[in-house]
Amino acid sequence: MGEGLLSLGDYAPGNPVGIMKMAQHSLDALEYVTNISNLTSYEIGYDLGYVSEKVVETVAVSAATAAVVSGVRMMTVAAKGSSRAFWSGAGSEASALSKGYQTLGQTRAGQNLAKLTADMPYYPSSQAYNMWARLSTTYTKGAKGTVHVFQNAQHGVGMKSIWRLYEYPALKANPNVTNIIFHY
């Protein structure tokens, strides 16, 4: 499977070596997510490709990686792009989800970033805002085919919203996006 193949015995249930390795993997993942605002889009894309390879190896290692399997399934749906949706405004994300589309918040990366930024101040130019802007841009660049946009018609789109400043320009510049369908 590659040079990074892990020892299956290390990850046997209750093995202290495996417990320590899994704890270190968790700390490494947290450090990566914390540092995401300092990474370029290229670095994030490269890392996602590398991570996909390593996830396949890890999944083969142990049943203890069930959480990773769930993340891989979410990444696979995101990679297809056809079910990808974007939203802006109160109630818009719920509308997208009720129609069966995937939003950034449903991906493993989005869930991790939501946990990381949950207690942080959120306003344009804040650390949390910038982290979401970077991750949103990367998510947008991975879109393919038709994408769906859900907006709150009653309130419109904020002038400093991530949708307006980052996602929409990235979607328009993405040659793999063939159609943008708006839902109000």
C-alpha cells in the first residue's frame, strides 16, 4: 500500500502503542486545522490528495478508524461536486440540506472548523472569518458541473459575506462549473 503502511498490530484494540499513535494523529490534525489560515490553496489541495492516500491506508489498518471512514465518505461526495451547494443568509443552509445537497458545513473539514471556531469572535477580518473564507474558497474550487446556491431573498446577500467576496468569484472563475442554479 505504500511506504506509510502502518503496523496492524499497533492498532489492535487496547494496545497502548496504538492509543498513543491515534492520540498523536488527532493532535496533528488539530494543529493542521488550526494552521489552515496560513496555508495556500495549493498546499491545502496537495494535502487533501496526500490525506486521501493515507486515509485509504489507515482504513485498512483497523476498525478503530471508523471516524475516518465517515470522513472519507464525506470527502468522496464532496469530490463529485454535483451535490455541492452554497448558501448565504438565515435559513438558507437548512433549505439546501432539506433538498439533499451538501454544504461545506457537512464535510469533515467544515465540521472540524466549526468546532475550532465555535467560541471565536466572528466578523469580517476576524481569525474565524478568515479561516472560513479560506476553507470556503478551497471547497468552491473543487466544485464541478452544476452547483446550487441558496439565498435568503428577504434579507439579500451581505456586502461582506463569504459568499459575495470569496465563493461567488471563485465559482465564476472555476472552469469545471458549468451551471449555477440559484434558489431563493
